[in-house]
Amino acid sequence: MRKLLTACGLLAGALAVIAQAPSVRVNAQEQSSPEGTARQSHEQVPAQSGITVAKVDPAKEADIRQLMDVTGAKDLGQQLMSAGIAQFRASVTESQPDNPRAGQFADAFALRFQKHFDPHSLTETVIPIYDKHLSSEDLKQLLAYYQSPFGKRMLKVLPEVAHESQVAGFQLGQKAAQETMEELKADYPDFVPSTSEGEKHPASER
């Protein structure tokens, strides 16, 4: 059950990343500016499912959509959903390897989840977030950058850097966790699994 809940958390966390393009990181420095103040008052309602948000200026919205298209952010929702569901399925089947219904449950969850989650609606939801944190000038500069040869190269390289960094961080964390568990084994034998039990389901992350 713990692994199942963890898997749900991983899926939700993966989908939350859609709010960020692979490498679009701009510090909002507009709160003290007239434009920033106007935008803050303009966007008073959080962009959440089922909640109406203030309409974004059409010209600025067009730039936001173009930026999401150039950076691949508009397709990230579908990619993350597929990856998250795959990870969820692996976690469920690993948590109950001897239960033939585990795979059926994972498949059923995937089908039902895709009925309730629409990547397109997520894209529409994050447009006001871009509007809130990026000025029109920010968007134009970002578009010019990502449409340049160097910007296009960064769009290919930075996701790879992020992925490999995540893998390296996971491996370091896993090693630290194993060493910590080993140190606590004598004092907390009821919480720390034995070596033989831990070897039944070795961690395998890519």
C-alpha cells in the first residue's frame, strides 16, 4: 500500500512539471513595476481546474502559445502523463508481484486516469501562469533566444542535462539511504528490512 501511494504521488508530481518548459526559467522582476502591478491585480484567481481566470491579452497569449510550441511545453503534458503512468504501473506490479490482478488494476487505472486528465486543458490552465510571471518583453526575448541556433541547441541539451542530473541525484540519495538504513538496523530491526528481504525487490532506476 505504501508503494502504491508513493506511485500516485510520483504521478501527480510528474504532471505538475508541465508548468515549466524544459529550460524556461525567468526571474519575475516586475512586482515593483507598473506593468507587474497591473498584472497582479489582473490575475487574482488561481489557475485551477474548474475555476475561471481573467482573460490574457490576445497578443500576449499568442506569444505564450508560440513559446510553449517552440520549447515543447505544449506536448510535455502528454509525455509526462505517459511516463507517469508507466512508472505507476511498474510500482503497482512491483509492490504485489504475486498478485495477477496487479497488472489489471494498473491498466484499469491508466484508462480511467486518461479519461479524467486532459493534457490540452492543462496547457490552457498554465497560460495565465506564464502571463503572470513573464512580461510581453520577456516573451519576445525568449522567443528570439529559443529560435536562434544556440537556443535550439539548448532546447535539446538542457533536458538531457536535467535527466542525467536527476539520475545522478537519485543514485546519491539511494546510496545515502542504504547507508543510513544499515546504521539503524541494529536499533530499529522492526523498521529496517533484512538484506535477504531487500534483495527480493532491488531498486532499478534509469
